[in-house]
Amino acid sequence: AAPPRPPQQRRAPNSKARAPAIALGFIVTLVAIIALIIHASTAGSGAGSNTKAQASSVNAILNQSTATRRLVEKGVNAVAACTDVTEGISDLTNVVSQRSRELHRASALDTRALPHGAILKADLGDALRASLRADRHYLAWAKEIQTRGCAYPALQTGAYRSGLAASVEATSAKDEFAQIWNPIATTNGFPARSPDDL
């Protein structure tokens, strides 16, 4: 009978051969983690930039709307006091043009990066549309006064009462808008607004 073969010894794992593979896997994992961190940081920075830019666009319209409101008050006061009806009509004509441009700009706003952006945009549009209706009624009233003369009861015409009613609607919409806008404004460095500012 043939003599039995001695048992074969198993080779010990070559730790030196495995070391480069382990190191390579660690490096790949580390690079992936760094890439994710950079991507998250860049995405966060981009979102913040979009929020600031969109808030700035809204604020620019509000600045113009504030100036328009002052012109409304000036024109209405001039006609009501009969100090200069012609100038009042000129002011209110400019108001209607300015308000129309504001509404057009508001309709084109991108507010998707802002909190409750869709509601904010809708409320601003509602406020500007109601304000524009009021402005047109006040302009029609001023022209009535010009035609009939200052002896005509200046605050008793249908056009003036319609202007007041539209102004009430506008104030309500402005209040709803301000409740959403003011936290956004203060967060992004813009002034808070009241309905009387718009």
C-alpha cells in the first residue's frame, strides 16, 4: 500500500496584498462623501440665492406700489378739494398706467423658492387688481368733477363710491399678502409692509 500523503498546509492570507485594495476602497468612499458634502453645500447656496432674488423682485414691485399709492392720495385730494382738478386727473391717469405695469410685473413673478410662494403671488395679484379698479373709478370720478364743476357734490358720485368699495377689497387682499410677506421680508433684509404702504 502506498504511504499516506502528509496533510497540505493552508497558506496564510497575504495581508500585504490586501492592504492596497483596502486603502483604495477607503479613498473611493472618502471621495464620494466629500462629493456629496460639496453638492449639498452648493445646492443649499443656490436655493438661498434664488430665495433672495425672488424676494428682491417682489420688494421692487412693492416699492413702486408705495409710490403709486402716494400719487393716488395726491390726485384724489386735489380733486376733492377742487384745488387743481386738472392736475388731479393727470396724477390719476399716471396712477392707472403705473398700476397696470405693476400688475403685469406681478403676474410674471417667479415665487417658487419663497415660503407659500403661490399664495403670496395670488394675494399680491388680487391686491393690485382691486387697487387698479379703484384707481379707474377715482379717475372717472375726477373727470365727472371736471365736467360738472366743483359745485357738484364731489364725494357723492357713483364712481367715487365704487372707488371706495374697490379700495376696501384691495385693503383686505393687501392684509392677507402682508401676513405672508413680512416674515419673508425680514428674513431676507427687506422692510415689513402694512396695507397702508401698498
